[in-house]
Amino acid sequence: HTSYGTLLALVLSEAKPERAKELAERAWEFGQSRVICNV
């Protein structure tokens, strides 16, 4: 799930470069939530 979320953020960043920072931050938060939940 984390890999897919990161990949999606990267693809969307290419489509909307003005939102790249926001997307990268959200991808990181998504990955961290998986760590916190021990998934």
C-alpha cells in the first residue's frame, strides 16, 4: 500500500508540478501511518 501511495503521488506530481510538495508530504504521512499501525 505504501509503495502504491508513493507511486501515485509521483505520477500526480508529474501531472500537477505545482502541488508536488503537498503530494510528497501526503505520501510520507500515508507511509508513516502504516508504520504507526504496525501494518
